[in-house]
Amino acid sequence: MGLTTLHNLFVREHNRIARIFSAWLKLYRPELTDEEIDEYSYQEARRIVIAENQVCTLTMVYIQSHRNSLILI
């Protein structure tokens, strides 16, 4: 998978999470302004996507560094 494809995948994932979180905030936190909802949604989606990216990266690093010592069942 190319770098551009992977970047595009994470951008789309970020937007998907931000839309879900924005809808949730509008429903359960009606006192927030649209600007606050946008900012919270953006930051929360950013945190989640960064964590997903770290899991993918660290999993691949672990597999590559322990390739010879892994026992596959």
C-alpha cells in the first residue's frame, strides 16, 4: 500500500469519526456553539486516528523485529 493511499485512508477515517462525534455532541451537548462542536470533534477524531496509526505502526515494527522468533499456530 502506497503512502498516499495510506494517508488518504487516515484522512477519511478522521472525517468519519469527526462526523459521528459532531452528531453526538449536537444531541447530548446542545449548549455548545457550532465552533466548539467543530473543535471538539476535530481534536477527538485526531486523537483517535493518531492512536490507530500508532497501533498499526508499532504492530508492523514488532512483527518485523520479531519475525524469526514468532511461532505461528
